[in-house]
Amino acid sequence: MKNFAYINAASEKAAIESMSDKALALAGGTNLLNLLKEYVLAPEALVNIKGIAGLNAIESFEGGLKIGANVTLSELLDHAEVRGRYPALHQALYDIGTPQIRNMSTLGGNLCARPHCWYYRYEYFDCKKRGGQGCAAIAGDNEFHAIFATDGPCVMIHPSSAGPALVVYGAKVKIAGPGGSRDAGIEEFFTLPAAAVARENVLKPNELVTHVLLPPPNGKSATYEVRHKESHDWPLAMASVALTMAGETAQEARICLGAVAPVPWRAAAAEAALKGKVVNETTAGEAAQKAAEGAKPLSGNKYKVQLVRTAVKRAILAAATGRRV
Amino acid sequence: MATVKTKKTTKSKKASQIPVRYRVIGTRPIRHDGVDKVTGRAQYGADVQLAGLLHGGILRSPHAHARIRSIDTGKAAALPGVKAVITSADIGPVTDRVVDLGEGATRLQHLRDNILASGKALYQGHAVAAVAATSPHIAQEALRLIEVDYEVLPPVLDLREAMEAGAPLLHEDLHTDDLGTKSMQPSNIAKHLRFEKGDLEKGFKKADQIFEREFLTSMVHQGYIEPHNATAFWNADGRLAIWCSTQGGFTVRQQAAAILDLPVSSIKVIPMEIGGGFGGKIHVYLEPVAALLSKKSGKPVKLVMDRAEVFEATGPTSGSHIQVKIGARKDGRIVAAQAQLAYEAGAFPGSLVVCGMMCIFAPYDLEHQRIDGYDVLVTKPKTAPYRAPGATNAAFASETVLDEIAEWAGIDPLEIRRLNGAKEGTRRADGLVYPRIGFLETLGAARKHPHASAPLEGPNRGRGVASGFWFNVGLKSSVTAAVNSDGTVSLTEGTPDIGGTRTSVAMQLAEVLGLAAADVKPQVVDTDSVGYNDVTGGSRVTFATGLAAIEAARDIERQMAERAARLWGVPASKVKAAGGVYRHATDSKKKITFKELAARLDETGGPVVGKASLDTSASAGGGFGTHIVDVEVDPETGKVQILRYTAVQDVGKAIHPSYVEGQLQGGVAQGAGWALNEEYFYDDQGRLANASFLDYRMPTALDLPMIDTVLVEVPNPGHPFGVRGVGEVPIVPPPAALANAIYRAAGVRLRQLPMNPGRVLEAILTRDGKPPSKA
Ligand SMILES: Cc1cc2nc3c(=O)[nH]c(=O)nc-3n(C[C@H](O)[C@H](O)[C@H](O)COP(=O)(O)OP(=O)(O)OC[C@H]3O[C@@H](n4cnc5c(N)ncnc54)[C@H](O)[C@@H]3O)c2cc1C
């Protein structure tokens, strides 16, 4: 790890003034420190944002929730409203890492975490994100990479398990920068590599996520994650689903996939397929087929197409029935 | 020295019929090192602190195969805080020779080159240079200032490609030892071996059906929790002290002496507590480097690997390509069996393919066999043993083919194993004739276990069975045991305690002397403080160091009897000892306990010390295991869930049953990880992509059900208590048992490890036909 200066920011303003492409925000550090150790990132300074007042609360807000960026995943999991009203988010968080990791990880850090792609994480591989010429994943071991938006320039999967749930709830991200504060829709927040290969979101180097705004949920929701191990592991594929129900019929459906694309991947065709249908095994299965449409798997991850179908079907049924399947 | 294999042999043979009553053996006392371990006080290698300690780091090759044109260490040496920089040039010249350091014959040049590459880097992670500095941080920074000029060469990653003529060569001067003759052309095949028994062609002619299958397994790592570490101090008087995490202080001493060209007596190795080894902590990696850095800086130097270094640059176990051809009759009898095993050696020769060859058909009594083995160089780290090295890959192949044969013949999987099972007198293809073994007993116990007949309800579930064999290597152990005046005994051992052997060895001494386990104070000491000991490996310590402890106890008992005789003024022959009480043979009033006698040693001639040094190889007892597993396969994700697992094993005699059960459970856990999760991902340039536990998926307790164990005790006739090797057998059957269970659950036969969700799912999606009936 390269030597760095440590800046303890007391306020949003102080943090923003210190932050740059050479001075990175430090939240829980569960992601950032690994990258420093591997010299993937070698900033001159780290700006600790955990001491900023007001970024560590969960408050009621316009019938929904306003969640400070520094709130830890454990705190979210323990929060009665998150558990009761936002089951898709609760279930997504529940499967992240280990208790120790969830105790340290913040929601802001989870949304801004850098890719889990192993070609990004080891400096000796070619990686466009790190300024390289090519993408080692395309010819390499890509069983854990994207199956959507694989035309390049980068086939990472977005690492945030919270992302898809926030998408189906229509969350907003509050961003503070030198010019003040703005809200970005969660889907606008995440950006595809084609837009700017070095980054995964709209943040500028001196901008900070301060809050996540969750509107009130209107319906039933669930997340289903397929992963390899029972214990701490990354998802192979996941789906978050939110349904506005009228009886047994889905009036509206929002479906978002995780771990299959460089951003949380909205499955619009699946949503359309489910809209107006009575939710059951058959309709959930049909929507699941639609969710996988347009997938362009890489050489080693065709199996993930089926995992998407499985995750979507099971998430839909879980949302509709309130039971895990 | 041949050991206790005298009259005791016949005695303990009888013991299999008449249960012997023990006072200590078979009980479950608290381990002697327990408090230190659970309170965090136990000292591991990374805890070593010495005055003036420097911290080292190692520069590793980013290329899998590259010629090192030059190394410029100037900038690194100039960085403030840096006290020494070394490369292979600092090892000094030595004439190459063949050395045998208890791990088979190796070329000294290869040993040295694996420590610090000289001409070529042969795998990504190969050590190229090293630095010692006043802080670990400065050492890391200095490494980045070393400039290495590499000529990058094509890597060779697939062992089948490596075997082909024209493949890029790792060692231009290496010729195949082809069944004893040297090949004309240099090659990546270091060795071709063969075992043969009977007449294979004749055997196949008798077959009603011949099954020919091909298997692939990936390179996997032992995954011990504690990374390698070494601290060395090269004193001004030329004496070298090494503190490290190792399975054997003496093997570190031998290897370091050979590499550094020092007499063994000038090196003292202090084995610290060890956080797992499983075969991976026998080769030295850091010790000679730390020594050279210390020599150059004049200060003690500590090196500690990080997890990536452990994955990239220690000794994982061989990936393999195995072909099996078995001929069977309709009645389930195997009439001929052939196998060809190609194992990755990694960058230097020496895979344990020979063990795979010995184990592949070891559980069976087969008249006609031929087994060929190939030790193949690839541009990956030099492989090391991993718990029953070579046997797990081999059993995955043979035991799944046997399952197919059972299904074809319409015979129960346990029954087909019984029908063909090896017993006392069976000769293996490599020539060994079994003494008393307990394979059939494991099958009987498995059949009787409720698991074997429990109904398997629900869809997508299946039950699999597999068996396996592993040796008990015996080898050499020395102990001394000093009687204390309070009636306890201080026991000094030289075999590092990995699985609770302080206690299992102490218990054997206690049994002989009539003491409680807690009355024995065992410790593992440095190489200057005890006689020679081979490594903790080959499932040998409870057996071999145990034998030494038994001998030392008898030595003590004899001396204590003499002391009692002296007290009573009678000839020693008049004193009989039993169960810790010394009695006059005829005068029943004259008796004294061990403890009373211990308090009176000073008046009878001074301290009593027992000792023993043994080569136990001739009386070692191998073991067999039979496993039953139930799985559920999710047909929509390919995920395999282990529902129930039972491991049955002939353990000879369980000295401390909890530790034996723990060995069985641990072996199953590792075997399950190997089967379902673990693999090395190398890119086409030979760079490891998953050198961390984030991506190298080892199972944890949450991934496994409670593993039920059944200890079958068929005593080893070569040990007075009947002890067999137990630690390695349990990793052998799991991949095959799981593959067989997956087949019964999902109708797909997987012949490649790991059987991860992607692979299982693709097999299911492309499967023809329907799932078979349940086992
Ligand atoms: C074993 C393991 C398993 C895991 N499994 C999962 C999983 O299944 N799903 C999943 O989603 N994650 C998983 N994670 C990742 C984990 O969730 C992230 O590491 C964590 O969420 C990051 O949060 P942090 O607070 O530690 O961020 P940090 O490591 O402190 O920061 C991460 C990045 O975000 C930036 N950053 C942090 N906060 C802000 C902010 N408020 N504004 C702007 N930039 C910011 C930092 O500069 C840095 O670049 C796993 C991690 C481990 C170690």
C-alpha cells in the first residue's frame, strides 16, 4: 500500500473541499482498503467521511425514508421500517458478506464500491478501467462477469447488491458537491462503461453521496439471490421485484437484475410481460423468460442466463406470496 | 530400527476380538494447548518479535514464464530504511546434485530456484528478489523500485498441452525418466511410472462390459488459515536460528542447510504454533530468504506472506487428467482395471502422481491391473502435498466409474464394493500385500448405519457412496520424557502439533505409566532440543511419535522399577509394574505408586529420563473410509446442497475420539470444497485471477451439515494400541461420493471438478433422458 495522508472531514463541505481524484472518500473501508493494498488505487490522501454529522441517520421523509450515506448495512438490517416496508432491500442486504463486513460497510460505500472484477482488482491484468488497452475478462475467465451490455468497453458486473432493490423502489441519491446539492434518480446515478469507462456512476471526484431517499413503497416486493455458497459469497445473479397488486393481479411491476450487468439492470420486457397478469408460476415464468432476453453472455457464463430466469421467477413469486421460495 | 513389531503384534491382533480396557486411551481429555489457543496466547510465527527486527518483502514475477535478463536493485537499496536487497545471486554458487530431504529425490538447483528464481521465472508469483527494511511498509515500497528486465516466454498451462512434443519447455535440460530410461528429447514430462499386475488384456476379455471414462480436476489449495512466515537471525558466529510455521522443524533445517550450503548443525529451527498445513507447510519458501536477508543486514528479519502470496507462490496440489478403463462382469465383479494419471507438478518436478497410482484401485482386490502415471511440468507453482496427496483426484475417477458399473449391473453401491473389496493378503498393483485392514468392516458399518437405509424424500435428491484409501507413512520420531518429583512427566516432542497430537501422544505415554493425561506435560521443541523427527504428515504423528512415547514410557517404567528395587533392597527382576503401581513380585506389602516413587528419585539415584528414537515405517497401518452423502440439486440453478453426510472409517484405535472425529469432519469439509467450489483460475497468460478468499470459495461451517462420523476400530497389528493413520483418508471419498449423489439426484455424471453451479446447470440443461431412480 502506498503511503497516504489521512484527512478527517468534520463536515460535508470540508470533505468536498479535500476530495479529488487523488484524495478519495473513506467510509467503512471494506472495499477501498483492499484496492489500496493491491495498488489498484494509490491515492495521495484518504478523506474519512464517517465523522460527518448528519450522514448516519435513518429518518422518515415524505412517507418514505431518508437514509444517510454513512448508515451501515447492519443498521439498515436492524431497522424496523426497512424490514417491514422494504423487504426487497432487506433481503438484498441480508445476503451481503458477513456480519463483520455489514457492520463496517456503509450504504454510500455499497453504492460507490468499485468493481469486484478480478481483472480490475489485480494490477498485472490489462483493464481499461485502470487505463489499460484491453479487457482481460473478454478472453479470460469470465464466468462471473456480465451477460448484458457486454459490447464493451468493460464487462464488469456492478458490485452493489442494494442497487437493484433501490431501483425497484424508485430511490433517489442525494449528491453534494462544490456547487451545492442535487438529487439523482437511482437509475441515472449508475452509468455504463460506454459513458465513462473509469467510473461506475455520475459522481465527480469531489462529489459525495450524502443520502438515499426512499419513496413510500406501493405494493409487495422481494429479492432473490443465486449464489454459490451458503456462507458469505457474492451473488451469481439476483433479481429485485416490486409489484403493485390488485388482488392477485400485478397492476405494475418493477424488476431489476443484479450481478449480470455493469449497472443494476432494469428488465423492462419482463415488467411489461407481467403487467396486468395474475401472478402465478406460469406468468412469473413467462416474465422470467423475457428478463433474459437480450442477454449476450461471454464465453464462460452462459449459465447465468438461466440463473437470471430463476432469480426473476423466484423473486416475483416471493414478492406476490410474501414467502421465500 | 525396527520398532515394536515384535511379540506385541500377535497380542494386539487378538485385541481385535477381546476388547482391551484402557484407562486413558479412548477418553476425551482437554487438550494441553487448549487454554493458550482459545485465549489467543499461543505464539505463532507472525508473533515473533526480536530486538532490532527488520521486515522483509518478496518481489514476485508478474509473468508465468519469462527469462530474467537482469535485475537492478539499486534504487531499492537506496531507499531510506532499506537494509538489504537480495536476488538468487546471493545464494552463492553450489554444484548441482540430487538431494533427498525426506520428500523424495530433488535436484538441489530446483530447490534453490524455487526460493529465488535464477535464470527464468516459471510461474506468476515466483520469487525474484527480496528486501529487508525497518518497516513492512518501506519493504513494500522498496520492492516496487526493483527493476527486472524480463523476456516474456509463452506459458504452458494445460497439462495435456504440456505433454505434447513442441510445447514450450520449462526446463531445457529436463529429459523424461520414462520407466527408468531417459528420453532423447527434453520434455515437460518429468517422469513416467507404471504399476502392473496380472495380464490386463486377458482380464478385459472376461468383461461383459468395459467402461472407459476421462476426468479433469483443477489445481486447488490447502487453504490453511495461517499464511507462511519465517523469521531468521544469522548470528555473527555463523549460527542461524529460524522461527517459522512448519510441519517439521527438521525438514526446514535440512532444506535450509542444502540451499544455503551449511551444515545442519549450524541451524536451529524453532517451529512455532501452526495454523494448519495439510501438506503445504513442508517445502520451505521464506526461511532461506529470511536467512540471507539477515546475513546481509546483520539483523533478524521477518517475512510474512499475505493471502495472495500464499495462493500464488506456495504449493497447491496438482490438477489432473485421469483416464480410467474398467472391465466388469454382469455379476458386478471387476475383471480388469486400467488407469492413466497425469498430474501437474507445477514448475519443478515432483507431483505426487505416484500416490494417486497407488491409491486409485487400493480398496479393491483386482487380478489384472495396469496403472500409468505422468509427472508433468506446467508454468504454475510447484505443487505440494495436500492431505492424502494424489488420492482424492484418483478416487474421484475410479469411484465414480464403479458407481456406473453398480448401476449397470443393478447392484447396490456398497455391495459392489464388498464384492470386490480388498482384505488381508490382497496384493496392490504396486506390490504391497495388505496386512490386517478394515475396508470390509467400513462397508459393513456403513450398511448398518441408519443413513444407508433412511428414505430420501423430495424431488431432486440423491444419495451417493464412495470409498477411499490412504497410507500411514510411519517414518522417524524421537522423544524424551523426564519424570518430575511431583509424579508428572515432561514429554519433549519434535513433531509440530497440528491436530491435537501433544495430547494424543501424551495419552499413550500416560496409558503405559498409569498416569492421567493431565499428568503428562507435552511440548514441541526446536531442533537443538530433541532427537531427529520427520515431518508432521502422512497421518503419522499419533502413530509414530506415539510409538516413541510408548517406548520412552517403557524405558521410564524399567528405570522406575529399578528405583523401587533399590528402595526395597531387592533385585530389579523382583519388581513388577502395572497401571502405575510398582509391586514386589512375592511380597505383597511392598508396593509403591509412580507418584510416590517419583518423589523419592533423589534418594534412589537421581533423575529419571526415558527416551526413544524409532523408524516406524515397517509397522505403519493405512486406513480405509466409506462415505455416504445425500444432496439436493436445484435444477434451476445447478446448486448442490449437502443434506446429510456420514463418514465411516477404520481408524485402528481412536486414542482421543474427539480429535479423530474432528479429523474426519475436517477431511470431509475440505473434500466437499474441492468437489463443489474450489479451483485456480489462470488466465491464458498464466496469471492467477482468484488469489484471495473473496474469489477462492472455500466452504465454511454454514455450507455443510453436521458431518456424522463412525469410527470402526480394526487394530493396526503394528501398534500396541492398534493406531492407524486417520487424518488423510477422509478427504479421499468426498468428490466421488458427491458426484455419485449428484447423478442420482439430477441424472448428470460430472467428470470435472469443481462441480459448481455453472457446470452442474449446463449438464442439466444439456442432459438427455430422465433422472435415474434413486440409490
Ligand atoms: C467478503 C465480502 C463479501 C461481499 N459481498 C458483497 C455482496 O454480496 N454484495 C455487495 O453488494 N457487496 C458485497 N461486498 C462489498 C461490500 O458491501 C462493500 O465493500 C461495502 O459495501 C463498501 O462499503 P464501505 O463503507 O466499506 O466503503 P469503502 O470501502 O469505504 O468505499 C468504497 C468506495 O466508495 C467510495 N465512497 C464511500 N462512501 C462514499 C460516499 N458517501 N460518497 C462518495 N463515494 C463514497 C470510496 O471512495 C470507495 O471508492 C462484500 C465484501 C466482502 C469483503
